Amino acid sequence: MLNQVYHQSKNTNAGRKSTDVVLKFKMLISQELYNISDAKLEYHVHDRLSFMRFLNLGLKDKVPDATIPN
């Protein structure tokens, strides 16, 4: 269902790969629950295992950068 809502057509293979829509959705939920900014969310995901667990990320997984639109 999320893929249908957030459908982006890519004309070329250039540029960064898009972030998983489920990860984006879970990050938005976290921001709303804790009332935090993009930068604070990025910090908390790097800092807290509970955030990583909720987002289904491992210690070596990349966290989307707060300064770059997803």
C-alpha cells in the first residue's frame, strides 16, 4: 500500500538509490511520536538501539541523512 502512495518514477539510474518506503514511514511515525526534527531523529537512530530495532536497522546499516530529502 505504501508503494502505491509513494510512487516515484525514475528516468535514469543516476543518483542515489531511494530509501525504502517502510523505513521512511517508520521514521515519520517516530518523529511524530517523539516530536523531534530530522536531525534529532538521525541522532537518536545512531544513538539508541530501541530506535534501530523499531526501524529494523542493524549496527552497520546506513541511516538516511537528515539534510538530504528522502
